[in-house]
Amino acid sequence: MQNEILKSLGDKLREVRIAKGLSQSMLANDANIPKNQVGRIERGEISAGILTLHKICSALGMKVKDLIDF
């Protein structure tokens, strides 16, 4: 179940990032997080903390609740 949740979050993040025309590097720079962290979240390899999700969502111009609504 945990892996499915991480994969769903990663898929949603990738979908939104691509729809906004951002590369992983651009998003990482805007969110002030390491680029490899964006990739690992998108692949469902790691569980992102709430502060990291908040930074990512702020950079994407969305609310955390919208990112985790999948």
C-alpha cells in the first residue's frame, strides 16, 4: 500500500510539472531542493516530508492538498 501511495504521488507530481513546462532541474531550483530529490519523489523511491511538499507546491503554484488528491 505504501509503495502505491508513493507511486501515485510521484505520478501526480510529474504530471503537474510537465503540464507547467518545467524540468526537474527547474522545479528543484524554484523549490530550493536538490534535483535528485525531485526525481526520487517522482519515481516513488522516497517519502517527501510536508515541508518539502510545501516547497514543491509553492513552486508549482498549487496547494499541497491538490497534489495529494489522487
